[in-house]
Amino acid sequence: MFYNIHVTIEVMNRIKLLPILFCLVIIGTYKLSAQEKSYLPRTIAFYNVENLFDIYNDPHKYDDDRTPEGKDHWTQEIYNDKIKNMARVISDIGKDVTGSAPDVIGLAEVENEKVLQDLINDPQLKPYNYGIVHFDSPDERGIDVALLYKKNVFTPLSFDNIPLHLKDPDGSNDYTRDQLLVTGIMDDEQLHFIVNHWPSRSGGEAKSRSKREAAAALNKKIIDSLQDIDPHSKIFSTGDFNDDPTNSSLKKILRTKGNRDKAKGKDLYNPMESMLKKGLGSLAYRDGWNLFDQIIFTAELLKKDMSTFRYWQAHIYNKRYLIQAEGRYKGYPFRSYSNGNYTGGYSDHFPVYIFIVKEVK
């Protein structure tokens, strides 16, 4: 379902200008002058919120465990706490630079429209006046993807959920998440966002690989169709890919580049590839780190002209309060549910985010 179409574009929000005195940094090949220029930053983020279900039994979804009478004893009190925790994380992402929450954020593992409304109406997020783009998907687990956007920053123009058709070995349908495409205007520029949650590694990475490669092929088809219309399209594909930046789905199907100097024309650049090679990750499993949560984008955002939005930095949001402090999983993401009990934690994934910037005249 889609909300809040008729919104006002804030073309130049001076409150969110990033004075160059604050960021004497190198953006690509540019060393910025403290005396002459300032830049407008925007934050684009993604967060797998780990099974954000309401407490009600939906007969059309496998949500029985997440009810007060279910295995997880998912009560209203626990649900409220989970919403509060998710809102805290989202409100903090990128704030140390912009002073604000993300302008656009993709989400995975949300059950329905209700949980998204409860999330954006939490007191920590309500001041940001987020809008929602969401469709119910046929996923077997009953989870969807969604996009939140600040209504005074981004104006959606079109949106669609593109289904991924898969088959199990026995020939039956394997119902999974759709890929969400949203096109809109941010600060007078057209941007495209694709939100993904690709098939899991259930049964093993090799056995399930073809399903993620199929998801990558669908993603590539969407991106190619946008670039056929406009070769200079600024496209962001965000999500939990259930693959690392170096796996075949990303490298062979999407043909992502990990070296920005080699990303040209219609190529896709993946800033998370270099993070993975440094040993960084967004989730942990069997004492190893994976970087399944990624934001990749078209090489158009790497050009030198700073009069339009350009890529600046990529990060994993892994502040201390999001990390398990003790026990067997010390150092892992502090998840909200473990061994059949609510922990008061957050998610089994860290969020990821990037900054894009443009020069302000």
C-alpha cells in the first residue's frame, strides 16, 4: 500500500546543509575548499529489522509464533519495546553528520502496513514526518520490504512491486519477497530506489545459490530497463542480499565493481566490497562475519560534477549499543530474540548507509 503521495518538495533545506568547515574531507578526487563551498548531504540507509511482526494472528501468514499465545509469547509490551528500539536505531543513523535521521531508508522483515505506521509514529521518528511505500508480498514467512522517506525531502512519482518467480526442486512455487521499485524527486533530481530481500541460504549456500542468482537477474533487468530510458539514471539497489559483495549473484550477474575507478558508464559500484575485504560485516554466523546488507548504485553517482548528487561515503551502523555485550554471542549484533526469549535487543543485522552530497550555490 502507498501513502502520502501529495507532498511538498523542500528544494534546499538550509538546516541540513553540511558546511564545508565541518567536513574538510576528500570526496572522490576532490579536496574541498573551506572558504568557498558548502554541500548538502542526504542519507540513504537500509535496515533488516528482524521479524517486525504485530501481535495479531493473520490466517494468511505464518505468524502464529509472533502472537501472545504463540511460541515467542509476542505480547503487546514486547511489541511496543521492539518498535521503540527500531525507531531509536533509525533516528540515529547518519545523525552525527547531518543532525537528522535518514532521508530515505529501505526496510526488510516487516509484516504489514500496521507495523510501519506504528514505527513512523513512534515519538523518536514522528518529527521527521516519514511517508511509506509498501506492498504485501507472497513471502512464505509473511515478511515484506518497504521504503520510508521524509515527505519534505523526497516525492515519490511511481512505485511498483516486481515479483520474483521461483520453483522448489519438487516443482512447487517458492514464494519469496518482491523487489520494490520507487522513483521520485529529491532536491530537484530524479532518483530510483530498489529495496531487496533476496532468498535465504536455507539448505546451504551452494544449494540455494541459484535462487539468489535469479533475484540478481531480476534486479539487473529492472536496472537495465531504467538505464534504457535514461543512461544517466541514478539508481540505488539496497537490501539484504543474503550474499556477500564477492558472491556470484553480485559479481557475475549484476557485475558490480568494487573499485570506483573501474566503474564507468552503466556499471554498478559496490562500496561494501572493500569493507568486506577489511573484515567488516553486518551480521555474524559461526564466528564469521558476512556483509549481506548493502547499498549499490550506478556509476553516474561517481562523476566529478558536484552540481548534482554524488556519492560521498558508505558506512555500517554498528554503534556499541547494537552489539551483544556478553555471553556466547559477544560481539555479534544484539538481536531482539534468542533461544526462545525476547532479549530487549535490536536486530541480528546492523544497518548500512551512505551519504550523497551536492554543492550548494
